[in-house]
Amino acid sequence: MPDGRHVLDAILNERLGLDQASIGSGLVPRATRARMRATGLVEPAAYAELVARSEAELQALIDEVVVPESWFFRDVLPFAFLHGLAREGWTARPAREPLRVLSLPCAGGEEPFSIAVTLDEAGLGPGRSCIDAVDVSARRLEHARLGLYSLNALRGVGPDRVARWFRIRGENFEILQPVRDRVQFHLGNVLDAALLADVPKYDVIFCRNLLIYLARDARARAEANLERLLAPDGVVVIGHADTLGASAAGRAFVLAAARGAFAYRRRKPGEIPPPPLELALPAPPPSRPAAWPRQRSRASPAGRRPAPSRRRPAPRPSRLRIRGPCSNRRWSTRTRGGTAKRWPAASARPVARGLRRRSTP
């Protein structure tokens, strides 16, 4: 009989496609122990059997594994890019179809609500835009629908935006109801080939800070779904640590904006992809001889001797005066090199500059 931990790893890998090296080796065992305590099971094999036959318990385990940290307007530049795209492509063209935006994964709602605020500030009201939000965690979706957030989730929001779009509810902040009404939340998986198959394609897809945690085959499936859901002239916004290119669909994307926005579009027909970024390392310094010869023949090509190497003179040691009591009426000096000298008080030897004899009582 296979080990229960291996069975759970296989189930989670099929459902989530997580890369164990990226998420850390302790995340899944901690989540498993938490659910075993909640169900009262002791043996991992028994709990693995429960997860295999119960979709509800599998969803509970996923909720324990997927605990992302997010906040409003995380990484400002992607939202600045969305603001400019909305104003130029939709606000300036009122006859155009509404702008469709997808947030995948949406976590606790911080990102889709930030998108809603950005579009409203760009001049696109509820009738001029549509926002869908998808996440694999049912618990996080319940939190998003409530719209209540701690002060930590608002650390990227200025006071003017907080006053305009939130209201205080005890120790938390509640996003205003008109903003919540603009976002439609769905339970779904980016690896599902049938995800949102019956809806129109999206002009902008936010898929940030997810691809980095997926294994390569799962990343290829995710890229294929993103390409399927994207409109022909649409844009995909990924996280700063995410990469595209695990599949042919991912390799068909090129940068659509400045590098800080991490926005990508499809490559146009006949468009040559940009060359890969190569870092030009400086050439190593020429080898230097141990010492220049003192004299060269006058028949050298230059007709003169090369300039001798300039060596920086060694720093002169600074002297520290010791003002403590000395025996036999002597005063002493000590250099930073660690050597100490003593001079007799009645010596006829000249006194070093900067030093004084100790006065006789």
C-alpha cells in the first residue's frame, strides 16, 4: 500500500500543480497535520483515503495549503499601466465594448477591488467595464465577498483613497458596496481546461505571483488557459517573479509596456521576437608584471622608457599620547603599529612634535 503522504502529494499536484521546491517542503505537511487534527484522524493513510473520496475535505485541505498574503495596489506600476490603458483605449472611445478584466487568482479580493477602483478613477463606471475574479480557495472567496480588511492590507493605499473607498468597521476597513458590486467572484482553477469557457474573452488578465509556484508541466497548462481566455489584442499582467515560456503559448508573448508593469501581449504575425537579454561583463584587467625593469634599451619602439608604476605610499602611523601616570617621571608614546617608546624626562633628545612632557608635581 502506498504511503499516505505520497498519495496526498499526488492529489495536490494534480489539482494545484505546485512545485515543492518553490512552496517549501514544510507547507503541505503542516496543512495535512492541521486537517488531521480537525477530522480526528491519526494515520496519514486514513486521511489520504478520506481526501481521495471526499471533495469537501480536498477543498478544506486546499484552503489550508493556499494561504496567500496580498494587499491593495500591490506593486503600483501594474495598476498605473491599467489606468493608462483604460483611459486611452476605452474612456477616450465611448462606443467601444466594455473593458473586460480577469483577476486569477484573486486571493481575498484585494486585487480585483484594486482593479475596480483603478477603472473608476480612469473614468470607466460599472456599465463600461466588467471584472471577474477566480480563486481555487473557497475560504478566500468567502473572505473576499465580505469585503472586510485589516490595516495591514491597506499598507499600499494612500489616506485619500482610504477615505474615499473604505469605511471603518470596528478595527477593520470595509470596501464600499458599489465597489464590491462591480466584481463577480468564481471558484475555479487556472489548470482547468474548461475554466470560464462560456464567457467572452478578456481584454486584461491579471495572473500575478502564481506561475512561480507551479511545476513546469502545470505552468504550461496555465499558459495555455491564459492564452485561450485572452482577447486577440489583450494583455496579460504577471508578477515580477513569474515567467512565461513553459509552452508554445507562453513563448508567443512579448512585452507590451515598460518592464515595471510586467504586461505582455501576443506577438503579431511576422514580428521578430526581441533577442534575449545578455549581460556584457567587463573585460578582465591586463596582467601586470611584478615590477618594471629599471632601464630599457633606447631602441624601444616608443623611444622612451615606460613610466614607473605609481605605488601609493604607506600611511604614516599616527601617534597617540598616553596621559596616564608613568614611573620615574617618564612620559611615553605609542604608535598604531603597536610599538611603545619611553623617553627620560631630562633627556636632551628633541621631543617629538605634538607631544608634551608630563609636568612634575
